[in-house]
Amino acid sequence: AVTTDDHEWDGACHTADGHPVTILANIGSGAEARAAQRSGAPGVGLFRTEFCYLAANEEPDVADQRSAYAEVMSPFAGKPVVVRTLDAGADKPLPFLDAAAEPNPALGVRGLRVAFDRPGIVDRQLEAVAAAAADTGTAVSVMAPMVATAEEASWFAARARAAGIRQAGAMIEIPAAALCAHEILDAVDFVSIGTNDLAQYAFAADRMLGATAGLNDPWQPALLRLVDVLGRAGREHGKPVGVCGEAAADPLLAGVLLGLGATSLSVSTSALPAVGGTLAAHPLAKYREAAQAALPAAGPDQARQRAREMLG
Ligand code: PEP
Ligand code: MG
């Protein structure tokens, strides 16, 4: 068990009335994977593969990618690992995928978009991921970053399935994708909400900018309402809806996300014990009530306050 000042956590998590909650780790390297495993993470909800190649000037070949991914996956043999395909661009430029200079890189050819006229990039990566999964015995799924439409989600899912990967998902980071939740859930096996970018694009507020941090507050009711749309759609389709952005790392907000219908949360290793330890405090119905109280708030402070009154 991992103990922090307030919490003890042994990797398992359930609400006070016994509903299991899956809390996974966000990682980007072998060292982070080993630390997550030592902390008791039962799996990985977001492996940011671009972090393996931030300095690469040329596209790594399949063999190179296979061994890099296997190193990261190996601590999680027999466990679930959600691999995100390369999310290049804007705050995470990759030299070998450098697009032409763009006036607005956050709105440009980034994430999955880089692969539309160069599908070999995603196909070679998927081949390497499938091979690394076989090498390490991990239960791998893949998801694409910056999916905007259901057609893009289908395009990606078909390629993942052709590579022999069982589960294909879409990250929901663009408000248009949240509005097409049903069609996207028809196309893929799961979705994972990237609240960092979803907030940035919903509020037209640069996530890197201190001056717009208030709009990027994950307690903003508009962000919660987008999560609500996705939670409802996930329930209707009977498919998982994860949250892997920073929002999930706030233990109080984690309860609200659960109440909005998130089926798993993925957070950095340092946040695992606090989030994992806190969700056992109340029954699921209480998290749902807190979510319903926070949704119609006038602003983030009020949403937080309402949740704190019910869960605090
Ligand atoms: C997100 O956007 O919330 C996310 C999890 O992806 P990243 O932070 O890597 O953009
Ligand atoms: Mg993102």
C-alpha cells in the first residue's frame, strides 16, 4: 500500500457502496512506467508516446518504436495499457513531424491530423505497438489524439484493427467531437476525455498561458457539461468513457467526474494515492448528486463549493 499524509491506497478502488472505480496512470517513459507500477497503478490510461521522441530528427523505424514502447509497457505485463498515438504539434512539437510553419499551431495540422496525408506514420506506429504488446504481454488498446469528427475516429479505428489491436479509442479534446459523441462511440470501442485540450478549445483559451488560466479551470461548468454529454452517451452505448486530463487529478473533481459518468480516471503517478484514496468515501449516488449540483453553477468557484458541501 502507498500511504500519503491523508490516504492509504492499495491500487484497488471502489465507492463506499462497492462500485469499482478504475484509476490508472498517465506516463510518458520507462522510468514513469516503473514508478507508476511501484505505486500500485493497476494499469495505464494514457501513455503519451510522443514523449519518447521529443528530440528525434527522423521518424524512428518500427524496430526502434517496438523496443521503446516495450520498455514502457513491460512493468504492466497482464495489465491494461492505453497507448496514445503520436500527438505532435503546438505544445509538443516533434522535429521529425514538423509541419510547415503555421500561424496558429494549436489549430493546425497536429495530433492525428499529421497522419491523414501520411498514413504510414500511424500504420508503422500501430505495427510497433502491436508487436510491443505481444513482446510484453500487456492488454494494449490504442487511442488517437485530437479527433474532431466521427469519420476521423472510424479512419483510425479501421487502421488499429488492421494492425491487430483489439481496442481502438478516440480522445475527446475538441468540442465538436463531444457534440458527436454518439457517432464517435459507434465508431470506436471507448473514448477518453482530454480535459486539458477540451478546456482550451471550448474556451478559446491557450492552455499554456497564465493569463487565461481562469478559463482553463477544470471546474468551469461548461467543461463539466461537456463531460456530462459524454458520460450520458457512454452509458447509452455501454462503452467506457475515461478522463485522462489534469481535471481527474483533483480528488474532489474526480468524484464529480465519476458522478458525471466517467468509467475510469487516469492521473499522474503522484496523484494516484489521493484520488484513489478519496473515492471510497461516498456511495456512487452521492457523487452523482454532487455532479448534478455542480453542473448548473454560475462559475468554477461555485461549482467547487457545491461539490465540497456535498463531498467535502
Ligand atoms: C489532454 O489534452 O487533456 C490530454 C490528456 O493530453 P495532453 O495533455 O497530452 O495534450
Ligand atoms: Mg491533449
